[in-house]
Amino acid sequence: MTTLQLNEALFHELNIIVSDEEMMKEAIKALRLIVLNWGKIAPEKSEEEHGVGLPDAIKQMRGVVAFTPEEIDSDDRLSYLHSK
């Protein structure tokens, strides 16, 4: 499939669940798990790519703390930071 076809299929599936809050929550969790696990499958990003756009103070804290996917999902601040 081309990128355009994949985008179309993805948005078609999202339109099906958009009216069901529980289904949307489950879809978000599933997508976050895919993203979390993607780095284990895809080539690792370089050190420079990981810190793009982050303040130096935050970059220095990298690796100090680890969170489970459940902790990230349950905390809006962690979810926001994880998406950056």
C-alpha cells in the first residue's frame, strides 16, 4: 500500500470509532504501545535526534527515571512529555 492509501485506511478506521469514547481510549493506548515498542524494532535514533527541541536541563535528566506504559497512559503530564 502507498502512504496515501495507508493514511486513508487509518482515517477510515478512526472515523468508525470517533463517536465511542471507550474505543478511542483503547485506540490511543494501542497506538502508544506501538510507538513505545517501535524503537525496539526500528533502528535507534541518534543522540541528537532524541533531544531535538528539548531544553538542556531536560536533556541532562534523560535516563534518570523510567515509567511503565500504564503510568504514562494514566498521567496527562507524562503522556504529553512522552509525545514530544
